[in-house]
Amino acid sequence: MYRFVDEKEEGDTEKKNLIAEWFFETYSAIQAVDVYTWLWEGEYGCFNRMTDLSLDCLTEDIRLARMHMQRHRENLRVWEPLGLALTLVKINLMPYADSGCPLKRLIMLEERARDLRPNHMRFKHDWALMKTHLIPGMTITLETINDFENSIPFHLVPEMGHSESFVNEYGLGYRIVPRTLFFDYFPEYEFEAVELNL
């Protein structure tokens, strides 16, 4: 029996492959839990660890991100892909604030992330796709990914936090917002996404 794949589905798969490659190139110092958490936050957001959505809290988080990022990742972009669901993006606080983007708009966008509904089957499919991008020579292997998967109640897709080494290397100075809304308000970054195939 033939399966007809529409252009959107085919395009999404191609984009997901590019994003998975980007992730492993950008985040080399990772453990299995970090792959899972990045993918999980891209599907589910950050609901159990939702931050205080006040301007004071955001300002403090930007200050902390600035302290951490003085030592790490000078070329940090305002936004990054988050997971493979193509519904949420990661907003890096320090470059966002430095670019002059309005802080209150970021709070509003973060609030709207709560309206999105995750898809458990899509998450599991995307997890399997991430495994296909593991290649020899990476610090993370298929064996460590599978060991991690077997060590948690994976069928329940539990929320996990990043490893301590990930936090030390890359920090947690980011917020999670809906991809489409972010690009609606900041179309200049959508052009960047097209250029980068992300």
C-alpha cells in the first residue's frame, strides 16, 4: 500500500533533521538527560518549572544570565530552536535584552506558551529521530541514550532537568515562547531562521 506524504510533512521532517544536527553541533558537552530535556521543553514547555512571570523576576534572570554568559558562548543568538516539535523556541535572555527587544512582550509571549497542547506520540517519534543523528566520535552514544531511556519511566514522558555539567557550561538564562507568535512579533528573526534552515 502506498503512503502519500504531503509537502508540509516532508518539509517538517527535513527541518527536524537540520535542527537535530544543529543541536548536536551546538551542544557538544551533553549527557543523555540533556538531549531529553531539550526535546521535552520543545514539546511541553516548562510547565512544572514555570518561572515567575513578573518584570522584576525577568530583570533578575537577565542579570544572572549576563554574569554566567560573560564566561560562556559569546556568539549567543536571541533565539534558538527548542526540540523538534517546531512549536516553541528558546529565547536567550542576555542577547534578547541587549538587542532592545521589549521585556514586557517576552512576558506576554511566555504566558501564551501555556496555551499550547503537547503531543506525546510526536515527542516519542522525535526522540527516536534524535537517536538517528548520533554518530561515532560524539561524547554521547546510542548506548548511553538507551540506558537513560531504560532508567526512567519513559512511557510517562516525565519532566527532567538538565545535568549539572550542562548548566555549568551553558546556563539556564532563557525563556520558552511559541515559535509562530515570536516570529509574528519579530519577523526579522524569521528571516534569520529561513537563512539558517532552522
